[in-house]
Amino acid sequence: MPKTAFSSHFGRELDPEQLLALMQSGSIDTILPDVEISHDQRAWIRGDVVCSSCGAVGAQIVRTSMGGKTARAVRQSHFRFVSPTEEDAHHRYCEFSTEATEQSSETLIDFAKARSAETVFIRILVCKGIESGIFDQKSIRAMRQWFFDLKSATRIRVAILPEAVDWMEKLNRHPSFRRWSFRPVHAEMPNFNWREAAISQFTEDNFELLEWLFSKRRASSFPSAFGRAKVLSGKHYRQEVFDASVLKPFYHQALSLAFFVAKNSDFPKKHHPDNYRASGAPVPLLALCALLLFVSNWNIDDAVGLFAKLISAPSADDETLGNVIGLNPFHDYAAWETLAIASELAERSSSGVDYDAQLDAIELQLREEHRIWRATMS
């Protein structure tokens, strides 16, 4: 159930208290007594407010509920979206839907609750951007609708378990340059390493498979995403999920812009921008990069120009303009990309996905070849 929703009349994303304050006094900062919402007000809200993600209508405000000995809030105020038949009005793929199989609310960033230096920095830029007219909350809402439409239209079914991701991870670390085949005479060396011989023979036996994987590694950014990919494969096995591959060109544009901005601004950097390709850019920065690219029709030079205007713009007078829910459409992108590559890798493997078992079998075979060879030599 969303804590905020988009008001078409006010042109911004609001929580219930902010919406009621604007409706009754015209000021978002007005503190109102906890009075009953009238029938006319409820009807107006149903006709005005839409879900910020899927665009569902039929909004209702659910007020804060207090309970317990300490009279603490046991339920925060939020919006419900109800159809004329009193059912959930959200699209089934919306992150707020009761039927949603993906916990994609992790894609959302609440700038109003900025805690880290990175999020505070971006929140300030969001306020400046809205106040100076570089973008508005309608742009943020439009981007979320764009993402939702993509998510709804492109679906795949997760067909592999974490073992296949583990196989890919081990092959990703596997050396590809030891190209020599075992000969029994090699084992006559006094310190011959049977495991290393098995690894080298594995390279020879699976060279085309490894070459395919390494070509993907050069073109992708999954080195640090294996752990998360295993979690996703186990959680969503045999489920239908968003096909994140459609985001690839947009992701690389946003990542390139994030790298450029971090390199050429005062953005507080916990990690060096050179590592963004491998470990991902900071989420708040990536979210703003995606928004500026979206309003620039994904032209990176135009987006750089907007960033320059944002940074040089005067401080915003209204800091509540940052009370929006931003969107990082690339949440878990690298993990989903890893999952897709692992799935194809598993299909290409003719001997299964148990790396250690295959090495054991190769080593056993090499030892047997050496034993037979020694027997013929005696």
C-alpha cells in the first residue's frame, strides 16, 4: 500500500497529510487536526489521485491507526486503490498490487527521508531542478509510468536454480589461458599438481564455452552480482518476472552519465567512479541520471547540460519539493543480467552445472590414464 500517490490537480506526489493540507489550506506545511474526511473530499480524491507506479484510480486515504499501551502508530497513513467492485485496483504487475510476485518497491527512493550524504546531495538537486523548471513532478510520474509499461510488456519465466548461477560464477573465475592437454608423462614431474592439471584440461575441454562466457563478461557488468542473482533465482524460480534485458541500452547510458557526473562534480563519493561498472553506481545518483536522461529523450549530452544547470542553479526556497519518491529503474539490473547469462550458459553446457564434480571426474580420468601408461612402461 503506497505511502504517497500522485495528485493530478496539484501536479505532485504527496502523502495523505500533505494532500489534505493542500486541499484545505493551500499550504503543504499546514498541520491539520485529525478530522473526518467529508464525502465530497473522498469523491474528489478518488477522481484526482492516481497510483504513482501503474496509474490506477480509485484512491482512498487510510488514516494513521494508534494502538498499544504506548499509543504508538500501528499503521501509518497511506493510500488504497479500490475498483468499483471493491477489489484491488492496481495492475497485477504494480509493486503495490496484492498479487505482485516481485518485491519491486525496492526500486523506489524516498528523498524525503534522505539520510546518506549521497541522498541528501541528490535531494537538494531535485529541489533545485523542480523550482528552476528543469523538470517537475509530472516528469517523475511520467518516468515511473514508462518503466511500469516496460515491466508489464516484457516478461520472462525464471528457469534456473541458484546452482546454475554458482556454475557461472566458478567459470567466471576459471583461468582461460592454460591451453595444454594432459599427457601421462607430465605426471612424472616430482611436484606434479593433479588439480591444476584437471583445471587446465577443463579449459581445453570447454574452451568454446569459456570463450562465450568471457565475451559476455567483457560486454556486461556482473562481477559483483552473483550473490544477489542466486537469491533472485531461488526466490523467483518458475515465476514470471520483468525481463530486465530491455533496459540494457538505458542502463549503460545512465551508468555512463553517473560516472561522468561523479568525476566532474562535488558528488560525495563513497566508492571511486571507476568501480561503477563492476559494482554499480550509487542508487540516488543513478535515479537522477535516469530521470534527466528520460526528460532528455536519452541523449547523454543534453542530460549533461541539464546536470550542469542543476548544479549551478541557486538553492531552492522550497525544500519540500524534494518530498518525492524517486525511481531507480535499474535496481538489481546487474543481478537479472547475470541470471539471464547463467541461464543461457547452463543451456550451452553439455555436461551439467556442477563444476567441482566435473573437475573431480577429470582428475580421476587423468590419474587413470597415468596409471595405464605406467603399466605399459614397466
